[in-house]
Amino acid sequence: MADTPYRFMPSTGWITHLWKSATRQDHAHLRPVLRGLLPADGVAIDVGAHGGQVTRLLAGLAPRGTVVAVEPSGYARSVLRPALWARGHRNVVVVAGALGASPGVAVLRTPIKRHGDMGYGLAHISARPGGEAASVAETVLVTTLDALVAALSLPRVDFIKVDIEGYESALIAGARETLLRHRPALLLEHDSGFLARAGADLGALWNELLALHYAPHILAGSRLDPLPAARGPREGDVFWLPAA
């Protein structure tokens, strides 16, 4: 089915998304671990901020710092900005755009759910169609993480969360300077299907992070347990910490 151009129209679905984003916190279980990775005056970057629940969590952990919320979807930003305002988070900078391997433009596709709501948490940039029955499309600007850090004159980067539906490899390719200079902790979604849709490979992403001297960890209750890198790539959410 052909893409429909994105046009914002308030709906009951949008009101529900805004309410959930402003009132719910589905990631509270991450707070103990993130508190050890993000100082109160630190800098965090939320790549794929969606409705802002993780952004709000980070903003609360760094009240004297800065959180950069990167979100290319116009619909997601229509939820994100008022949710942040409603909760009083004034230490967040919202960036409209995507982060990839090099500057340019790309088409972001957002699936439309069966009942007509926007599946904005699944918006993606892909090298091939994702197989959705219907979606809306919008052209978005792409820059690199390195360029963004330089443009914002960030003095430090302590933590980066990345949930961009398979575009993670492209982001890492454009983030080498930041990762080598600032050595932030990372939280990445690892999904081989999403990566393949974006023309990438989970094994290659895993090896690239190892080559940058990062070590994989997995959440275990309120702590992070190291993963034996020799066992190979792992699906799901993985924390990557700078290797000693």
C-alpha cells in the first residue's frame, strides 16, 4: 500500500498518547541503574525520544544537567513537547531530525494501526519497505551524532539511549568521535529484523561496538551484569559501558 503524506490532525488517539506520555512512566525500573550512569549535572541524549517517557526519566535524574531529545517524527514531537511542558521539564532540548551515518535527508515511515491510531513508537527509516498494511511518510533531515554534539557545544556526554527501529548501526557510524572522546554509557535496542530492514546486520553492529572498546551488559534487577562478548550478539536492550 502506498504511503500517505503526514499531516497532523488532533484525534482521540493523540489525546490518549499525550495523556500516557505525560502521566505514565513505564521505564521506572531503569532508574537505579541510570542513576549510577548519569550525574545530576550530566548530559544525556535520548535518540528516538518518541513520547518522552525516557526523556522525562533522564531529565529528573539530571536536574542540573541537560537532556537532548532527538525525534524525527512530527507526530511524536506533537506528543513529546506538551508532555515535557506539562511535567515542568525545562532542562530538555528537543531536536527535530534523525541521526545517521552522514548528513542528508530520509523518509520516515510511521505505521497506522488497525484501529487508525499512529504507531509512532514504530516509526522507522528503512532501506526496504517494512511490510505495514498502511503508513504515513514524511521527509526528515538527517545529521550525525558527532555533528549534533558539536553544534550544541556539549561539554560532556554521559549517557545515550538509542531506540530507532534498526537505524542504530547508522547512528554508531556517525558517532565515533563522540564515543571515543566522551566515552558515554549506551543503551541500544538490538533487533536483527529491524536492522536487516535498514540494510544493517546485528553481528556487524555488535563487533563495531566491541572495536570501540565497549563492553555489553544486561539489566539484572537493579544492577548491570556483563555479557561474555565471545558468546556473540544478543537481541533485546543491551547496555554498553566503556571498557576499562
